[in-house]
Amino acid sequence: MEIEYEWVKKTRQILLDQCKELNEAEFRKEFEFGFQSIRDSLVHVAGCYHAWLGSFVLLKTSSPLLTKEAIHTMRVEDIERYFQEADRYVEEVIRNATDTFDELIEREPSWKTTSEVVRKTPRQLLIHSITHEFHHKGQIVIMLRLLGYTPENTDILVLE
């Protein structure tokens, strides 16, 4: 799974590099779908890794998600750092949970306001986080097109 996640990171970086070309207004422009803006969508994607892997699986943080105030001031470079933290969680899950990858974890997510026990395996949550990222990456690509950009190809098949 380590090689596959390297592919995820490489395709993510293609998108982040293109986002560095945007001006502040374009980066924060709100659309009527997804998580409204490119900035908010990227933070939401990284937050999924923080919540499910960093908090739920690894118990590294009880407050995995950023506040709206913190998100409001974020630039692409800040989001890259947020993803780098998420990458460390992924690497730790892959490295340490190999023997327990398919064992159910049962607990209440610390960031949810409702008290509901969730029963998922590390494998399910890792795959969920990755597919969640690609789902929202598609929305971000649409946002780039609506802003008049031609998005770079972020398909894993373009990697060498």
C-alpha cells in the first residue's frame, strides 16, 4: 500500500501546484457545489485523513479538524503542510497496522457532536480517505475549469 499512496501524493501535488497559480480571489471563490471553494475543498480532504486516521485509528489527536477561522486564512502552502501531517498518519497506519489492518475498531469519533459508535477497520478508513480525496479532486478540477483554467491531468495513469 506504500507505493499506491505515493501515487496519491504525486497526483495531489500536481493539483496543489496548479492551485499555486491562482490568485487569492480565485482560490477562495465560492461555487454552489462541493465544499464551496477550492481552498475549503482541499482543507476538507486533508481533514478526512486527520479525522479518520490521525484521530480515530491512531488516537493522535482529539481535535483533528480545523476551525472556520483557521481555514479562512489558509494559503496553498498551509494546506500542503496540513496534507504532510496527514501523510505521516497514513504512513504510520500502513507501517503499524499491517497486522491489524482488518480488525474492527469500535469507538465514538472525537470530532462528531453526536454520540455514535463507529465500527470500521483501518483498511476501510484508509481506502475511504483516498477515494474521498479523489472524489473531491474531481470537484476541484471542475472549479478550475469554471475559473477558466485547463486543469493538469491528475490521473494515476499519467505517472511514470
